[in-house]
Amino acid sequence: VYDITKRQTFDNVLRWLRELRDHADSNIVIMMAGNKSDLNHLRSVADEDGRSLAETEGLSFLETSALEATNIEKAFQTILSEIYHIISKKALAAQEAAGTLPVPGQGTAINISDSSATNRKGCCST
């Protein structure tokens, strides 16, 4: 996260990325966020500069405003989506390696006429 009103914070992003990549798991999901988008009139980092750097570094990118809650939820959703894709790819690769791929169109059957469920009495039964 860098402050769009302070160029120095943007200039530090590459160093922060290097430190993060040197010390974190190789599968880490990284998103770059330019914060304080509500202070557009004080902007010292162009949106395009952030987008360009993020693209060069292979990162997701959003401009956010913590004050106005702009793109905060979207940032978390994007990160979670990327994590899900990574985990799904790993699970699929593991299944392929083990030769246990599920057959397309086959899933787990659920019996909706389970007799044990009809014998239970709920709080509202008479």
C-alpha cells in the first residue's frame, strides 16, 4: 500500500516488494494498492503509474480510500479469488499426479428422502 499523495511511498514499493518476495512463501498473493483516492486533488502519483508498475511486477492493482471505504471490499475479494485459484490449481495438479481426477458430471449424491430426517421432532412440531 502506498499513499497516492506522497510520491516517496510509491518510490519505495519496489524495495518493499523485493523484501516481501525475499522473505515470504513463493506462492504469496500480492496486491498493490494506492490509498487515499479520496484526496485526488492532492495526488502526486498518477493512477497509470500504479497500474503500470503493478502490471510489470505481475500484481493486482486497485486505488482505495480507507476513509470512504472505496474498493476495500473489492481488494479483499480479489486477493481471496487469487488464493482460491492457486489452491484449486494445486489440488488439480495433486489429483492428476495421483490419478484420481473426478469424472466430469459426477458429484456426490445427496438423498433428500432420508427417513431419519423425517422422524426427528423440531422445536415447532405438534
